[in-house]
Amino acid sequence: MNTLQRCAWARESDLEALYHDQQWGMPTADDKKLFEFIILEAAQAGLSWRTVLEKHAGYTHYYQDFDVQAVAKFDDAYVATMLLDPAIIRHQLKIKASVKNAQVFIKIQQEFGSFAKYLWAFVDNKPIQNEVDDYRNTPVESIISKALSKDLKKRGMSFVGPTIMYAYMQAVGMVNDHENSCHCQQQCLAAGLAFKLP
């Protein structure tokens, strides 16, 4: 791990630093990536993000490189196999929810043309740029994450509460919560200003 200035939460391990530097806060309109983080943020509920990062290879394998069409068709036998392997977080409700969430994700794609178009409308298609002096002061949810959570639940998703959705928004760059002193803050700010939906 190099000596670049990072957000406080990303200084504990190389794995967290790499994720922080390459993904967190960087706006994306890639539906595959947006689906991946629906899966991963739900898996993280009640656990540390580092636990999810350590099992990322297992998730990539079982979720077939986060192919939403494939995940939507997972049957009970496949889920049972997943539950036997410690390469992922073996939580039956979360895994079963991921299958249902994939089905809802596809319906949203069909309704809006892409999941990205649906999702980014919640922030008027532009990332929110926050001023963060200390990461410990960032919110755990927001008015927007509550609205997103409410709408996704109404559509049939689960493990998408307001706190999970705020973490999701941070992960996919809908909100830039990098600390002002962090070397990624300006990079994500610039990416946010240039962001346009395809």
C-alpha cells in the first residue's frame, strides 16, 4: 500500500485501498457494474465491506460475472450449491433476494431502456459533490437514498434499505464522499462534471 492520502476507511488494507482508488465514488452508467453493486451491497448488510471484497472472486464466479439474465434464472438447486461454499457469504435470504432483485432489475431495464437511466434520474443525472472534511461525518442515508429504497422495495427488491442504498450511491459514484484531503476527491469531481448518460 503506497503513501497516497486516502479516506480514513480505506487505509486498513491493500484490498480496501485498491477498491477505493479504482471504483468508489467514480460515476458509472454501466448496467453490469450497477447490477454487481446491487448484489455486493446487499451481501454486505450487517458485515464489513472488507469481508465482501475478500470474497469478490467467489461472487464473480457464482454470479457468472454478474450476468443479470443468468442470475434471474438461478434455481433452488443452484442456490443450495452456493450456500455450501465459503467463497461467498452464505446467507440464504440474501442469496434468494439476489435472484428476485435480478428479475426486478431486468424489468426496470425494460421499462426505462437501462437501469442506469432509472437510477441516475434520482440525482438529475449528475453526481452529488459533497464537502467532506472527515469521513466519520458523512451521512449513512439521505433523502435520495430513502426515495430510491422506497421505490425499489415497491418494485419488489429486498436488502435495499436506505443505508444500503446510500452505500450503493457512494460505490457507483452518484455521490462523491471522498474526503477533501483524499487524492481521489478531485478525480471523482472531474469525472462527475464530465458524466453523461449514454
